[in-house]
Amino acid sequence: MRGKLMFLTGLAAGFVLGSRAGREKYEEIRTNAQKLWDHPTVQEAAGVAQAQANKLYTEGKDKLQSSKLGEKLGTAHHETGTGGGTDELLAPSDTLSSSGSKGSGSGL
């Protein structure tokens, strides 16, 4: 019984000390990741990628609307009264703002 109690005490002490060290390391990694994300070069690259994604989305939406499938989808939406065309099908996902990711976290 005494051996089990000593083992559990050691396990608890190791957990507490490990948690503190782990949390400090996590905070260090998170801080460095935030610095990297806030770097102007990274933000510029993210802006370029976002612009390209928006361009591809617009081109794809236009191609789909001008295709036979897009015409059928647009007609089906108007017949059922559910809405306006293919925009509902191709709505872009949440995008990153220029100041970082959506929400309060850094995404990492």
C-alpha cells in the first residue's frame, strides 16, 4: 500500500511540473507562430493567395452559370422558389481577414 501511495504522489508531482513546463513551451510556440503570421511578407503572400482564390471562385461561378448544368440548376431554383441560382452551391468558405484568421485564436 505504501508503494502505491508513493507512486501516486510521484505521478501527481510529475503531472503538475510537466503541465507547467508544457504550458510555457506551448505559449512560446504560440507567440512565435503569431509573430510569423504577423510578418509583412507572410501577410503579403496570404493576400496574394486570397486574391487568386477569389479570382478562381469568380471564374468558376461564371463558367458554371453559363454551362448547361448551371442553367438547369438556375431553372430548378426558380421553379422551386428556393433562391437565386448557383451562388448557394458555390458560396466561398470563411476567408481570412487581413489581420489574421477569423475568431479570437491564431489558428495554430
